[in-house]
Amino acid sequence: MKTLLIAGTDIKVGKTIVTAALAAYWQKYYSHQPLGLMKLLQTGEGDYQYYQRLFSDFTLVKVVKPLSFRTPVDSPIAAEGEGRSIPLQEVWQDLVSLQQTSDFILVEGLGGLGSPLTWDLTMADLAGEWRLLTVLVVPLKLGDIAKAVANVALARQSNVKLKGIVLSCSESVSQQELTDCIPIELIQRLTGVRVLGVLPYLPDINNLDRLAQVSSNLDLEYLFDNFFVYKI
């Protein structure tokens, strides 16, 4: 397994932080092995620029963004507004090129699995067609268990290879609150997908050591099938 897609149930659920945390872990423990980071498609500014800043000092981390649009709306609408097409074949070629030069690749998706990439294709469609092993990021907030169930159902319908679910905290909570509000067993029973762990709220998302540390909250040994050697 060389390429992992980080997908989500919606926008602003923690995909970028999960991706950055896994990348920071790789950089800390496997710094001699090339890592590829890809923002699949970006509308507006944010994630790609964040990755560039975060890993600017590391020559073996390559950050790519095959397609970008200025307007922060769904990609088919952004492309239409700018009079452009969405050549996903070019994205695929960039991914293949990255696979040839990287020992491991993290690909951040956009929106939820049901988010449109083109007028005819969703994020789930692409993940299924490209056979991307996928992690689903689910925020810990009211109503998102329903979104998790819906996204998992869509993933199965689109033949997406779901490896697991990562729960993410978007705000600071106490350890007791965190323990009380983590419905891991409920999510696993409703979705049939393994919960790999919880990514806590991070007030400083630019701290590489802290990002690497919180990755140890996740079941990396299961996630990467011994691709990583689990470290603390």
C-alpha cells in the first residue's frame, strides 16, 4: 500500500489536520524516505499553501496541487465560473508521477465523499475508480454520526476501499468530556468500519512535533498493515 486518500464527511471536518499529522509522523520517523503530499483539487486558498509552509524545510517531502480554482465553491461551479475544464486525467498523471518518486503518498480529498468533482463525478466515484485506499474523517459533533453512516453507505456503493474512520475534535474539550462523547462502538456497529482513533483538538496546527505525537493516538499498525513500524 503506497497511496492513502484522506476523505471526510463534509468540509471543515479535519481532513487537513489528519493529513498533516500523518505526514509529520512520517517525516519524524522516516525522514530518509520520500513522501508525497497531494491536494487533489483546490478551490480558493488554504490547504496546499499550509502544507507548503509546514514542510518547506524538508527536501524529501514533495507537495503538489494538480488543479486549483480561485473561487471557494464546489469545483464544477468554480470551473464554470472561470471558463475552465476539470481535466482529471492530468490529476491522475500527477499522482502516477508522484508514486514513482515517493515511498508513500497522502492525498487529501475535498469536501465529503458525496462532494462533486465534476458535473458527473463525486469524490466517492473517483476514489472507487482509482482504487484509492481511504480513511474517512468524522468530526465529533452532533449530527455527524448520521453523516458518517451516509458517507460509508456511499463509499460501499462506489466500491471505495475504506480502511477506517478517524474521529476529529474541532474544539478543546476536557478528557472526561472527550471520553463521554466518543461513540466509537456505536459508529462501528452502524457503519461496520473500524474506528482507528481520535485526533484531539490542536490549538497550534504548525507544531510538527505535536502533529506527529497525536498520530500515535491512531491505530497506525492496523491502518498501514505494517507499512509503518508503530512508534511512540
